Amino acid sequence: MTTDAFLADCRARLAFDLLSNTWNAVVLWALRDGPARPVDLRERIGGISSKVLTETLRRLQFNGLVDRQVRPEAPSGVEYRLTALGRTLLAPIDAVGAWAFEYGDEVMAAQEAASTPGQLLPRAVTRRGRRTAARPS
């Protein structure tokens, strides 16, 4: 692997890919205090469906970030926990969360300003290579 972020096999792109999925970071953060059953995770995480939670847990397990353990005595029988590798992502997730807390109002203000009726967005390039002023829909 290379460190050139513009190449397909760059490790930085791998890391950003892992964090670019909203649910990956949310589920990792929800597991920071210890193992949890899927039902407990759904209760803790607002707005996540059972299907999306299952897909996210499988993706995190595939990437070595969470471990799935079968517990025969538990009602659901399965719980998930962070692996040592998964724990290493908690600090970057915390840093991004701190940034969002500090600058989120500015981002939302910029979004609101950009969506004001009549506000021109940056010029877009058409399929024929012409530059046009884009308007919000």
C-alpha cells in the first residue's frame, strides 16, 4: 500500500472509507463502554433500523473492528464488542465529534445561506463543458 491519498489502495482512503459511513462511527461509539446485544444497541442508537444495524455490525466485523460472540444463556444469544483494533478508532471519532460540536453551527449556517431562495451556488460544468450558474432546487 502507498501513502498517496489519490491512489485506490491508499491506507488513508481505507480509514476515511471506514469513517465515511455514518453508522460505522455511531455503532463503534455505542460499543465503547463494553459489549452489547443488538436490541440494546438499537435502543441506544436513535434512528437505526434493525436491518441497517445488522449490516453495519457485519461490515465492522468484516473489517476486524467488532467481535461477535454467541451467548447461549442470553435471550437474543448474541452480543458485540469492540476489538483492540476497533478501540483505536475511538479517538479519531471523538476528535471529529468535538470538531462538529465546535463548528456545527457554522456549517449549518452556511447550508442555510446556500439554500436561501435566489442564492447562486458555485458554477457547475455541464456535460458539454460549459460553465453555468447553478441555482438551488
